[in-house]
Amino acid sequence: MFEIAQLAGVSESTVSRALSGSPLVNENTRNRILKIARSANYTVNINARNLRQKRTRTIEVLIPLAEYGRQHMSDPFYLDMLGVLADALSERHYDMLLTKRAPWAKGVETNSIQCGRADGIIIMGQGQDLEALRNFTDLYPQVVVWGGHLREDDYIVVGTDNVAGGKLATEHLMKLGRKRIAFLGDPAEPEIALRQQGYRKAFLDNGIAVDESLIFSAPFDAREARASAEKMLQSGVSFDAIFCASDVIAMSAITTLRNAGLDVPRDVAIVGYDDILIANSFGPSLTTVSQRIQEGGKTMVELLLQRIEGKSVDTTLLPVELVVRESCGAP
Amino acid sequence: MFEIAQLAGVSESTVSRALSGSPLVNENTRNRILKIARSANYTVNINARNLRQKRTRTIEVLIPLAEYGRQHMSDPFYLDMLGVLADALSERHYDMLLTKRAPWAKGVETNSIQCGRADGIIIMGQGQDLEALRNFTDLYPQVVVWGGHLREDDYIVVGTDNVAGGKLATEHLMKLGRKRIAFLGDPAEPEIALRQQGYRKAFLDNGIAVDESLIFSAPFDAREARASAEKMLQSGVSFDAIFCASDVIAMSAITTLRNAGLDVPRDVAIVGYDDILIANSFGPSLTTVSQRIQEGGKTMVELLLQRIEGKSVDTTLLPVELVVRESCGAP
DNA sequence: CTGTTAGCGCGTTCAA
DNA sequence: TTGAACGCGCTAACAG
């Protein structure tokens, strides 16, 4: 920067101001400096700037990525979200640091906020260790979590109204005349448990008793979801519809049912959850409860940046919406 | 750090040395300092360290993520790879910066290497602008590219032997007795063009003329791939097998064929390319040419870090391997 | 509008 | 084995 200053015949401060777009600098001076900087192929060193300004314009995104060792597939939902977050952050001139391990995992010494690597963290999914999450956000409030609205937590949550979504999906199947509607999804994940609550609520609100034999647990992984779907078939329990707790589960279920010679939606109607991009390309295309991934991602970025600026922001529940396509058999 | 030094009754230098694991510090002193630092919840500021050391222990990963605006789905291949890269980098104590836009794209002023944000870049896919890529790597050689081996380029490429892979897949279908083997894939992408070369080579090496009417172009996107598969059907050209240039295309083709009442693999045998994690969960499970995603990702990280250290490393072509599952109809 | 001065927090000399 | 001094490259405060 010193060299640029010399070439332009000004002080380093002026160069700094010109390059950071400060209004406190003459139009001509600025243009001259910009030109020289460009021709010298000069760029401001980001570490020095971060050190000085005590901010990084970087957000960490904590996301459950594929575990190759275990042949575990990551849900495309997260990856659709990643695309949205990348765009939303880039639009605000923020960089994205991608991480798999939670800062409270053992073996992790520090976190990106404390060591000055990021200004805030977006955590995808509450995960299993709710207490660790709460302890962490107590210390570092510059966090937004994607997930289910569990109770009056101190951290900011963004997500859809999972109970309403579960109810919406189930009632849609009821209205289509389905009598034996099953639930497929693993309630270990908080969001899934809420969707199951919505499923139950649909029956209760319509004066129908919930048949517990129709509730099947399936983890979020595609391969195991297929295994679960096969168990459903072998259980001998009859059903003419399934509300699947995610689109991945729905696609697995459809594959399994078809392989067993059943027709979707004729024999079994399917409704998924998420509305991932691929849901519309699958055959049959999925009827699903939209998680408004685009809106959700943008909202998370918006709220997090506001929180970093010190503004007070609130947990946000996005309204749900049913996207009707082929798999439910609606006319 | 000054405070920690005071608490420990030593100088800042000693604290710095203790925390960075320097051998130039007494065992007792180190333990005392570590204890104090931990109890004070102190962490070294990463920006100051980076500034001083002129390195960041951060790698940028440039990856084509989903375009939500255009409803464009990103290939799960990239995302499987992302998981592997995250693990490989984390193992070497490197952080991962995720980016969608190439540094040579218009509107991008600088790049992460020049401004000190990253020590190197992993670029997923050569993309369309081969010249821009070459110009960039001329200036910044700390780059590894995943893709096809095009010619003696100056930048480091890691990838599978796409020609051999295309040949392997096609010959496998020949050996299974298929007579009308089609190709589905968009040769605009360099890797796909190479796979098509392999497809042609399989015919030539077996003394069979290539039937150009069996070569169909399909972009990498799932929805358009389905459209292309439908065009194949409507074209009236008969075929009893398809070599699909990616697993995503293969899954789309299978969906389309099944919707049209055809059986896979009985009526049409399918071989894909990539061996993404979901390939084994799909129904029917995909016979596919493995891209050795795990090995490939680890190799990229390994080579890039060596190159950053100044060692000379070479472009690496991973050997291909056919993973035989259900979709090809092998006994 | 511009220059001077100081310091962000660390790692690395050099000297002891 | 430790401490003192310096400077990485930048921006903010102040003075002009």
C-alpha cells in the first residue's frame, strides 16, 4: 500500500480511503489511485483489515455433510440451502466458511467467532445435543439456527411451522379420501417430531383416533429409509397413503413401493416435506410441504447480520405451503 | 495475550511459543500457560496470526452450487465431493472457504490468494471458459482443478480417466449382449466429451461403426436430462441400452423410461458415471463408473498442500473401475 | 479533502 | 530457556 501511495503521490491513508470507497476523498484522487492500484495488481490484505477492524465479513455455516466412511448420504435439502446461503451472503459481501464439526464437539479447541475467523454462525439443524447448543449460544449470541421452534429458547431459530406442515400434509391426504395414512420419519430429530405432532393433530382435530401401528420411524438417510419402507411393507399393516417426513424419505418410499409392484399414487399416495429442487424432477413428481428454502436461507442471513450489528431480532416461523404435484394422486 | 502473560508471570513471547507448541519452552511453563489460557477462555486471534505468518491455513473451494433463481439443481456429485474435501482439509487443520463465483468472473475484483484469504484454491470442474482458467492459474499456481485431462496444461488436474471410463462402460454393455447402445450426455463439458470419446472408442476397437443417431446430448441438470430422455423416446430411434454420462442423468433416464412403461434393465440397460452415494440407494441400483470420489478428494487436498509448500506435483489420472449393480441387467 | 500518528494481536528475530 | 523489540498491512482518530 505504501508503494501505491508513493506512485500516486499521496499518503497511505488516502489510498486506504480511496480503496474502501470513503466519501472523504476527492473524485480525481480516487480515480487516480484506483487506476494505479489496478495496474499494479494490488489488493488490500484482508487479514490486516480484519485485524484492524475487528470484523471479518465472514459467516461460518455448520452443516451435516456426507460421511463417506459410513456411506452416509447428506440430505439434498441441506445442499439446496447451501446454494441459497452462498447467494445471500455473497450479495451482502460476506464470505462463507463451511464446517462439519460443531464448535462444542470434543477435540475442537475454539470457535470461529472467538478466534476472529467469522462474525457469526449459521447452524443447520438443532441436532441431537440441544443442551450443548444452548450453552454455546449463551456465550456467543451471533448465531442463527435452522430448525424447529421448540420453546422459548434464547437463540434465534428460523424454520417452517412443522406442526402446521404435518397437519396440512395429512389433511390433504384425508381430503383425497385416503383412509389408512401412515407416517414415516425419525422423531429423534426435533423437526421430525414436530411434523409427527402435526400428523397426530390432523386426526384428533377431525375426530379420528390415531392408529399407532401406522407410525413408522425412519432415519434421514436414503438407504436406511428404503430399509424402513421395506419393513413397512413386510409388517403386513395395510395403508393407502404415507406422509413422509422429508422428500428424501418420500423418494425412497416410492422406489421401494414401485419395486414391490405397487403404483404411486394409485395404490399408495405420498406426500413429502421440504420441496427440494429435485422433488419436481422425480417421477412421479412429489407433492410436498414447502420449506421455502430460498426464503428461509435469505431470512437466516438477514437476521444474523442484524444481530451482529447489535439489533434485536426474533425467532421466525415461516408459514407452510403445500405444493401439490403427482405423488399424492390429486386430480 | 498480554493478560495471559501477566497471569502466568511470563512474557508475551513465551505465551505465544507455548500456545503454538514451540519446543523452545519449558514443559512446566507451557502447562501453566495452557491452563491459564484455557481458564481465561483465551484463543489466539487468527487474523493477527495470519498477518504475521503470511499464511491462512484456509483453502477456497470453488463449486457450482444450485442456482435457485433458475431452479437449477446442482449435481449431487459435487456435494459428495464437498463432504470428502471437508474431511480431508479438516484432518490437515485447514479451513474451507466455499465459493460459487470464479475469481475471473466479471464483477469479481480480487481473488482469495492475492488478498490473503486462502493459501490455495480447489476448482471443481474446468467449466466452459478454459482460457480464463489457464490465465488465472498462470498467475496463481496454488490451484488444483478437478476435471478431464485435456492436454499438457500448466495447472494441476485430478480426475478419472474419462476416456477409459467411457470405453469400460460401453464394452460392459456390449458384453451383456446389448446391440443398440445409446450415449446420453452434454459434450460441452470437457469431461463428458472425453467420456463420449471412450464410447466411440469402444465401438471402433471392436470393429463396429458408431451409429451417430444413437448419440444424444443432455445437460447435467436433472429436469433437462428428463426432457432429453423423453426426446430420445420420441425420436423413434430404437435402443436397448444407454451409457449415461453421469449418475444424475442415469436416474433421470430410468425415471423417464419407467414412466413410459419400459422396464430397466430388461428393456433398456443403463450404466451411469460417478458412483455418487445415492447410486446404490436408487431403484434399480446403478451400475456405474466410479469416480473414486473419496480418493479423488483426498488426492486434490494432498497435491494442493504440497504445491503450496513449493514442491512440484503432477496432474493425476485416477484409474477407473466399473461398479456393477442392477441397472445394467448383469446376472 | 488530506497527512500524521498510533496501534490492532501476534510471531519472530536477537540478545541474554 | 526466556524477554525485549520490532513489524506484518491496514484503518481510525486527530489535526490541519
